[in-house]
Amino acid sequence: MSKDFNIHEAAFDISSFAIQSMLYEVACAPSPGLVSVISTGAHNDMDHYTFIDSTCALIKYLTLCVEEGFSSKNSRELLKYIRPIGIEGEKQMFKKTSGINTHKGMLFLMGIACVATGKAIHDKRQFADIPGIIKDMCEGLVEKELYPLKEEVKKYGSLEELSRHRRLSYGEKLYLLYNTEGIRGEVERGLPIIFEFALDFYKENSCLTQNDRLVNTLLGIMQYSEDSNVLHRHSKEILSEVQERATYIISIGGMNTAEGKQAIRDLDMDFTNRRISPGGSADLLAVTVFFSLVKEYFSTNNLK
């Protein structure tokens, strides 16, 4: 059954930035262990075209997320209103990719970014207000969704026993195993890794080609990201290795130097062989590009 939607023009503009950013992320190379236009990285069930298919499946839902922000609803109410949109978008993603999870984490993160941007535009607020809107939207998320899990483990006696009674998400399992709050904690804090580091770092690298700028920003983010993909597939020790190697590569110039470029190519080969995929950092890269485009949009349209 078809539905009719009333969509503001700005919602189409902002969601187009989301799609552009997601396509930019999967296009850049070499992106250590990640799918790109030249490699499937650490993955054997997806390629660049899988990501294009998945991204296109999400256009409608990201537009609706932006549109949800165009309302008088309090920021704290918005998360519950976009959850059904995200659930439906996730279903369409899996349908388009035949069950392959390309963008589940990205959809959560980009959906929040989109609705917060829509809210800022609707309320005639500044770009600098967006982190605060995200904080308001996600206030109490960790306490509500993660803290009770430890009581459930006590109830059932072990994580293994709890897992037999109900399906846990990757983020929930990682919280119980490593006490890491993951992307829930990051959004509840207003995405500081993006607004306090990555946006400036991306701007600082604007002298590079677009591809090299993206790769260098990815490495910059990898230094600090508590990447749930790495933790889920490997361990905390491997995550520390990923962070340390990224930090070293940035220290020798990254994509700005021949030595740095070679180090990134070597890292890509190593991560691919060892099946290390920093997909959480890739999601943060896409949202960094998104907010860079949004910031320019605010400036161009005198919204700042």
C-alpha cells in the first residue's frame, strides 16, 4: 500500500549529503581492511556494489529522518519517533543485500545525524548547536539500554545463559564483555570524536585529493575509535593494535608522505589477510563528511 509524504526541500538536501558521504566512504582506497572500489578488504560476502545497493535502499529512510526533525517535538522525543523509520530501513537494507549487514550501524548513526540536523534547521539554530541536540536526543540511552544487562547476567548466571534466552546485539555483548558503551555512549556524549577532532582534521587535509583526504581522515579516526567491529571480530588487544598503528602512520604523515602512503598500503594488506575490519571507524568517517557538508550548507544558506 502506497503512502503519501510531505517533505521539506531541505530534507532532500540534507539526506543527499548523507548518501554522498556514505558513497564517499566506500569509494576511498586504500582503506585498511575495508571494502572499497578496488578491494573487498577483510570481507568475503560483500563488495563495492553491495554497498551501493544498500546505500540506495536507505535514501527514503534517511530523508524521513531529516523530515522528522522538522517538527515542534522536543529534542528528547525525537529518538523514539525515528526508531520505526530505522527498523523499516534496516529491513529494506537486508532485502536489497540478500541478508548481508552492510549499514546497520551506519543507519543508526546517520539517522541520528539527519534528524538532529533537521531539528537545527527547523528551530533556526546554529550548526554549533547540533551536538547539543544529539545529546538531548540520546540522553539516558546507555543507562536505559545497557546498564540493565548486568542484572540480567546475574539473573541467568552467565552471559552464555543470557544469550540462550534472548538475542543480544553486538553492542550489548561488547558492553558485557568489555564494559564499552560503543556507539550508544558516543551519541549520548554528542559525537565528540567527530565534533572535537574529525571535522577539524578533515578540513586540515583539504589540500589532498578527495580520495587521500578521506583515507587520511579514516586513519585519524582509527586512532581514537573504540571500534565495535574490531572488538566483535577480534579482541581488545587487536583494537589497541589498530589504534597504535593508526597513530604511528599519522605521525609519519599519513597520505601526505610517501612513507605514510606505503605504511597504509602495508596496513591494508595486513588487515585484509587477518580479517580486521575497522567498520566502526568507517561509519564515523561517513558522518564526518556528512557534517562537513552540513556545515557548508548552513554557511551558504546563512543558517549559522
